[in-house]
Amino acid sequence: VASKVAPYQFEFENISYRDAYFQCVYAQMKCSDPVKEANAMARTIFTERQDDPPYTPHLSLVYSDFTEEQKKQDIIPKLQQKMKQITTTEIENHNLFTVDAIEVWSTQGDFKDWYLVERVPLKNCNK
């Protein structure tokens, strides 16, 4: 996948949540054409994933079993306030970052035992 996908921009859209441990609270990212193309490329290589639900580009911020009320009343407002503080600074493109590699992680066992297996640069990227 990494050899076929060029680096692209990921742009923050909003903070959201799900009733899922690994997507308890997450930053939803805009689903731009390059993001869609990268996902489509991965689905052609990993054929067992072709029938997965539509891709939701995101960055998980909180792994937990918090209740919906805790997420809405406590966690998300704090994160939104933090994002507001960031956007009022002079940081340019605060809501963008470049995806220039794929990281493969071992997620066996407790999250404390997870580790980076390899970081593979995307096409034409030597980082």
C-alpha cells in the first residue's frame, strides 16, 4: 500500500464519539479525495476488507468505556475548548497534517503492551 499511495493531507473536521472502546472519542477528519483514494487502494490489496462499511477517517483520542453522558458533558467540551485555544494562536494550518507513512503496530494484549512494528514511508517520501 505504502509504495502506491502518495503523501496527502488529513484535515480536522470535528470531535465526535461512538459506543466503541477504541473510538470512544475521536477527531473526525475530512474525507477528501486523497483520503478516499488511499482507502480504496488499501481495499484492493486487502480483499477481505472490501465489504467493510464506508471508511470514516479519524484519529482516536480516547480509548475507554465512558458513558455517552460523560463524553458529551465532560470529555468533548474539554477537547473542544483545547482545540479553540489552538485555533486562536498563530499556528498556521493547525487543523492539517501530512500523512507521509503507514505505521504497523502490534496490538496484542493490553494497550500498555502495544508496540510499533514498522513505519513505512509512502510513495516518494524518504522520511
